Amino acid sequence: MACPTACSPLYSITAGGIFCFPLIAPYLSQHLHLTQPEMSSIVLAGMMGQYPFASAWGIAVDKIGPWFCSLAAAILLSTSFGTFSYLLSHEGNFSHRWLVLLFFLAGSAAVASYFSALFATRYQARPGGLATSVPLALFGLSPLFLSYVASLPTFQLESGELDVPRFLWYLAVGTGGIHLISTFGLRVRYDLTSIDDPITEVPNPTENLSERTPLLQKTLITHPNSPPRPVLEYPEEDGSVIALLSDSSFWVFATVFLVITGSSEMVISNIGSIVMTLPGTDNTATQVRLISIANTLARLCSGPLADLISPLAEKDACGSYKFPTNRRLSRMIFPCWALVCLSLVYFWTAFGIQSTSSLPVLSVGTGLAYGAAWAVIPSITGTVWGFENLGRNFGIVSYAPFIGTPIFTYLYACIGSEDCHGRNCWSTTFLISAGVMCMSLVGVVTLWNRWSKIIRLVTNLSAGYLGVVSTSVAYYTRQQHISYDHEITLGVRECGVDGCDRPGCFV
């Protein structure tokens, strides 16, 4: 059981090879004489390669297991970086399109490794926030770790430059080998069946009766004034993609994630140009470090904090799912906080920044909101739409940055001009972005209120209501998962026969 936990951090810290492109870009320009558009095509292929197969890797995790994604990442990393190194070592006549294709494969390998690490602890059936935040944080630190590896004397030429072919060969052998070894450590069977089926079969008290059977049995004795104990009987869920996409709440949830990640990545990718438009010292590197540190700290802290203030439900002896404490908050507080943080930071950027000395507010605020959103989105997705297809569903949700980042980035590019100076270059962009954050808050509050009502409904039902109640609602809670488009049927069943003598025993 400890193997997935040990393997996950190991290859999370080595999976960000595509983000080391700035280290190899000077070599490509000097030795292959590639133009800026050609090099931009290579790095863009690596970035875009993360998204087309995200849902496919998620389905593979659900149906086969995280070991398969680790094996696929090992093959793709070794093939892409190994071939890249070979082509650079034999500088011949080859098109830069081969490098574009290889970096696209490396991007696909990165997301396969990402999904494998993220869901490596699913043998626990309900992965907590810490199990999510640690791989996310280490994956974000991977470029920093690999940049330190690249600075080792082994990968330095006599001129002090990076020996790119040797470094890429290390990435092919080292990262590919780590993922290959992790494949064997991740072959742990995890079965969600016991969690996903909350209905416990109650034995028939009339079965196996004989002449020696006592007429009065302790488990069959019910106080005459005690109310019947209700039981939630759940219809079978429709976990198809069509059912997911037909759920309006899913689109609201994805849109909220889109605006958080899209606007944040706009800031991350354009922080250098923002620094150049302001008076003061050029502290681009400082702003990049601040974003990275804030992002990492937010990912590390948000997961455990979510487990503390919003613990997942636990299964008791009767097969019902109950929260360990009555004092809990919804995990939707984290996207809500991210939107509030970004709206305040963007308003400050649009009206308050005068020089580069004021930029840390933008950098730290963006990093904190961006990291917090990524840390809790997987657990919210699993809690709301079930852990059975969590990999697939999170893969679909992760398309949000693929759409949101170009929207906000082109908004920034179209409003600003090359010859502008000061806040006028981007104040309108941040003002619009702040308005979008405020509008998205309405969606978060709507979802929060809708899901909280259903939790209260089922909690009240579990307290022991009389009779048989059938009610159709847009959502229902199952084992602390809030699912959709089904009918709640509250039936009366005597729960004492299976050894549960407490009222409100939901099987």
C-alpha cells in the first residue's frame, strides 16, 4: 500500500521536462539556427500536448490503473527526449517539425505522469487533500529541480554553456527509467465497489427459522413508541459522459475553473512584459520566483486545510456515510476565496500599481489563488460527481485552462500596444478580468447553496423521519457524493436486524 505513496513524489518531481525549454532554446538558436517562430512552435507544441489526451489518460486511470499512465509516460519520455538528443547530436538536414512532434509527445507524457501521480493513492478509495496537493506541488517544482540538475558540471561544456544533447539524454534515461520502475510499484489493486454501493442487504428475519428459534429476538425487538428508521434507497447512477455534460452545474463549475486558471496563466505568461512597462528596476526574475513560491505553498497547504475544515464522510458499521464532525465547511470556499483574492488583486493592479515595487501584490496573489484552485478541484470533482470516473471527469475539467488561457492572453495582447508605458498598457485588461471574477462569484455561491441544501436534506432524513417519502430533486447525496438527475426514494426498513440499534441507521 505504501508503494504508490512513495512512487508518486518520485516521478512528480522529474516530470516537468517540457518546462525546461528556456534552458535549451539558446542551443537551438545557435547550432540549428532556428528562428523565433520555429522555436515558439516547439515550445507551444509541448504546452498544447498536455491537453488533447487529458480525458483519455483519465479514463485509462479509471479503467486500468495509474501504473498504465506511468508506463505510457516512461515510453513517451524516453522516445521524445531520446530522439531529440539524437537529432541534436547528429546535426543534419532535418525539419524543425520533427522537434515540434517530439515536444508534443513530451507534453503528452507530462500529463500522463501528472494523472498517474495525482490518482496513485486511489487504493484509499477517497483520496484526501494532502494526497492531491503533494503531487501537484512537486509537479510544479519539477522545472526548478531539473534546472538545478542542468547546472551540474556533468552537463556543462568547457565554454560554460549547457550540453543540451547530454542533458536531454539524461531526461530520456533518467525520467523514463524512474517512470518505468514506478510502474511496478503502482500495480496496486484498488476497488471502489464497497464504497460505491451504500446499500447493505438486510437479512430476512423469517429465514432459517426452526422449532428452537426464540419467539422474541433481541435484534427484532422494537420499542412500540420508537419511530420507523428510514433508509435511503438509491437508483443506479448514470456515470456516462453525456449525463455529466448534460448537468448544468458541471458547466458552471468548469467555467469558474476556466476564469481562475485562464486569468492566472495570463499573468504568469505576461509578468515580464508588465515589468517592462513600469518604472523601476527590472525584477522579472523576482516576480517569477514569487509566483512559483506562492503557487507551491498554496498547493501544499490547501489540501490539508480542506481535509481539516471539510472532511470527507466516513462509513460506519451500518453502511451509512456520516461526517466525522458536525462543524464543517464546504470545499467550495476555496474557489470562492480564489475569486475574491483575484478580483481584489486585479482591481489593485488596474488602479494602484505605480512602479515595479508594487508588483509583488499581483505576483503573490495570483500564485496563491492559482495554486489553491488546482489543489482542491480534483477533490471537489470527485465529491460531487463520484470517484468511480474521477480521472475522466477531472480530465474533462482540465480542458478549462486550454480554453481560458488563450482567451485572457489574447485579451491582454489586443488591448495593450507595443509603444505604451505604465498602467495604460494593461489597466483595462485587469479591470475586465476583475469584473469577470466578480460575476463568477455568483456561480460559486449558487453551486455552494444548491449542494448545501441537498446535504441538509439528506442529513435531516437521516435523523429519522416517519413514513415513505419520494421527492424528485436536481441532485442527491450518495456516500457524500452529490450526484444528479435522479429521484430520492426514502423507504422504511427495520435496521435493527443487522445489529444496528441506533436510530437513523441509513444502509
